Amino acid sequence: MSTASTSLVEKPQNGIAGLKYWRYDLRSGFMVAMISLPFSMGIAITSGAPPVCGIVSAIVAGFVLPFLGGSYVTISGPAAGLAPALYAGMILLGSTLLGTDAKKEELLKAGYPLVLVAILCAGVVQVVLSRMRVARLSTIFPIAAIEGMLAAIGLLIIVKQIPLFMGTSFEAHEFWEILAEIPHRFSSTNWQVFGLGVVCVAALFILAAIPWRLLKVMPPPVWVFVFGTVGSLVFLRLDPSFLIQVPEAPLKNGVILPDFRPYFDRPQLWLPLAYLVVTLVLIDGTESLATIFAVDKIDPFRRRSDPDRTLFSMGVSNVCSSGVGGLTIIPGIVKSTANIIGGGRTQWANFYNACFLLAFLIFGRDLINLIPKTVLASILVFIGFKLCRPKVWVHIAHIGTEQFVVFAVTALVTVTTDLLVGIAAGVVLELILTLWYVGIWYKLSDGISHIDHPGLFARFLGLFRNPVGKRVFKDGVYDLYFDRPMVCFNLFHVIREMERIPADASQVCLHLTDDVTLLDHTTGEILRHYLREFEGEEKPPQLLIRGLDGMRPLSRHESCVRLARLLTKDREEDEAPIDEPAAE
């Protein structure tokens, strides 16, 4: 930590100026490449694509992002979070093209070139949205719904690995159908493959629990990837059908190009294409922005990523990746964390990561073809468990019962239907709960003459309007007065207001008036973020939040839902909220 603190004097920048840190970025790039190789192939397999396509997309990301910027130490490539959506997209488009009677392998083969078109279109949409500067609109999705979606993705990833673990093919390709088919596949299980997968998964969890210094240099998945491959080669000698198969001259023979022709011949493909594009834009954009937000918090140089620039970079990368047969590109939290630990300082670490991956692909094809698919599946199971582990469910429940309901419903609907329907269900449920809480407050306020009681439609519109009613800047103090409920649906207004704080302000005061009848969990988290951000600046204006102690917390968590108290007497008699996120 001392090294990081001394380096805060000069913050490394991207572009030509960042090349002087090449020693740090080159070393980190090699370490990240060792992680990217198994991750990229495993994600490609889970997505229903050839393994080489995952490596190609990681290479494209590394060659594009350093020249576009947006973030500093995030490492981008194919994302496990989008694997279920891509897989479902291939099945949907493939069945529309070939019919529902076709085998799963045929649907995936026919659907992949069509999915590449969807990825390209999604990239174009992302570029357009970034030019419109709408990245802040991602805050409209409540945190509980996003967490529920990620937990569902984790469950989907785990279930998708079951056929690879058992060493046999499944006819089903939906969550509940795969689980129902497991008992019927025990007789055809390859027990060598199954044993290898179980040992690798057990090793991953054991290594993750051991405070071993080498695990900080290379995370557990890399060690399991290496030793699992060597162990299978020495002791098992598996049939080639259970191993990765990268074709000779992979950049020439292994690349699949997008196929636009079926869309012109069959208009019935347009609706599923549009549906998939919306899903990819939603999940890719939301997860990208959430990832850079998380990585910025652990960047030792405390640099802030530009959300709109990042969205633009992801869009251009997706267009380029799909054009050469690659998957969707998104910042990865595991690889980005490894980059920070490895000493990476700029986006050039992403570039060097791509160079090493390209070298592995060209000169190490024979070694890659020795990798068992079940080893990669075990790594994906480990990643999936991280997304849906019990600790996440307990944490959401601790925040509040209403947050757990949104979380659980989003997860259940997602695994039962798809990602887009799942996140939509979470958002709608959050909106209903928000209106209900606001309605409770107005019901309790009956009989208080000075309180206006708007109708249901007016309350609904109020949730989307700017909650800032007045701005005052005097003697270096910038005051923002909020006079509406502060919820995720109008949070982008708050973010925009915070971006417009005068540069010469020495103090910023956020006043939560009595008209702020509700402050939801997502807004509470953002307020905590701003408190940390202002404290982390070298010369920060002081940030104060006034009126928060006048609201009633619904749980003991510091960012739980809060309702306005009705009477001053109540405020004096009630206990002070526990773990306040801010204090004057």
C-alpha cells in the first residue's frame, strides 16, 4: 500500500503518455493472459460457441480498448454474465431458421453466425447511446434486481456445465429441463471426466480458502487450469472428444463470420434478433458500468472512469469482435483485479494481454488442444458460485425484506424465462413496492392539513422527475434541496446534479426536506459512494447530507430503505438510525 500511496503524486494516463509504464503493464499483461486463456475458452463453450471464438474476442478487446479509453485498469473480454443470453440467442435464432425439431448441436451451429449479427447491432446501439450520454440511465435498475440477475446468471452458468461434467450430451437446453434430465443421463456418464471435474472444483474452493501468497500472483483458477490439464494428460489420457479442439491455422480456419443473408430471406428472424439485441445492450451496458464502478473503488491511483466513453469503447469493440467471429466484450472484475494486483497501470496492460493471447493461439495450439473441457467447466462453476453464493442472499436479506423479495423474484423469473424478462420483472416489482411505500406514507399523513395528497398517477410521475427543487451557491457553499422521493427511477437526475457542482465550491450540502417521503436502497448506496468519493479526493469540497436523521430506516443496514417521519415529536422519541451513511 505504501507504493500505491507514493504513486498518487502522478496518476498514470492512457494513450501515448501511458507507454512509459510499459514494464508494469507488460508484466501484468502476461499474468492476465494466463487468466484470460482458460476464462475465454470456458465462456465460449458455455455460450455454445467454438473455444477459439472466446480467445479471438479477448484479443480484439485488447487491441481496441487502449486506443479508445474510458477506463484505466479494467481488462475486457468475453463475459460469463452474457454466456446464458448468447446461448439462448443461438437456440432461438437457430430454431427459427431450422425449426424446433433440429438437434441442439445443429441449432447452435446455425445460430452462431446469426448471433454475431446481433452482437454487431448491439455494438452499434451502444455507440449511439454513448453519443447521447445516457450511461447514467443505467441507475434506473434497482441494485436488488441487478444482484438477482447476477445470481440467476451464476445458477445458469453452473447448470450449463453439468453435461461437460458428466461427459455426455443433453437434449435439454433450459434451466429446469437440464435439471430434470440429469437422472436419465447417469447411465451414460463418463466417470473419468466426472471425477476430474469434481477434483478440480474441490481444489478451487480449497485454494480459495488458503491464504497462500502465490494465490495473489496467480488466482486459484489458473493453478487448477494448469494442474488439471497436466493431471489429465498423465493419469487419464481422455478421448479427444473431451478435449478442446482448436483447428489448424485457427485465425484462418477457426473464425466464423456473421451471416446477414438469412435476415433478408426470412423476416421472421427480425423479432428474435431485436429481442436479443435489446437483451445484449441491457446486460452488457449495465454490467460494464457496474464493473468499472467496482474497479474504480480499488484503483490505487483513485482515477475515475468515464461511463459514456466506456460504453462507446465497448460498442466499438463489440462491432469489431463480431466482425471476426468473436463474442460480446465486457470489462471483467476477476481479470481487472488481477491486473491491479499485478501492477498494471494503464490500458496498455490490456494490449499486452492481447499480444500474449495471440501468441498462445498461434504457437501453442497443440498445447491448448490438450485441455479437458471439464477443467474449464470447473472454473466456470467456481465463477458461477461466486455470483450466486449464499453470502449474497444473506446480504440482500440483511438490507431489507423488500429488497430480498425483488432479488429472489428477479432470480427466479430469470432462470425460468430469460435475462430480459427477469430484469423487467425486478424493475416492475421495485416500482410497485415504491408506490406502495409512498402510498403508506400518505395514508399515515391523513389529517395533517398542510400535506398535499396527490393521486396515484401524480405519484407515479413524481418518481421519475428531478427531486432537486432548489439550488443555492453562496460564499463557496453549494446547497441542493430535495423535495421529492429519491429512488432509483429518478436517480440519474441526482447524478447529473452532482456532476454540475461548481468547481470552486468548498462545501456541498444535500438537504433532504420533509417532502422526501422515501429514500430507497439504490439511492442510499449512491449517496454512500459520493461520501467516499469526496473523502478520497486530494482537495475535496466537504460533503454534508442534512435531514437523513429525520427519516425512519426499515432495517439496521446503512443503506436500507428509509421513510420520512411525519411529526417532529416522532423524530425526537424514536431511536436514531443505526449505521448512518452520513452525519453532519
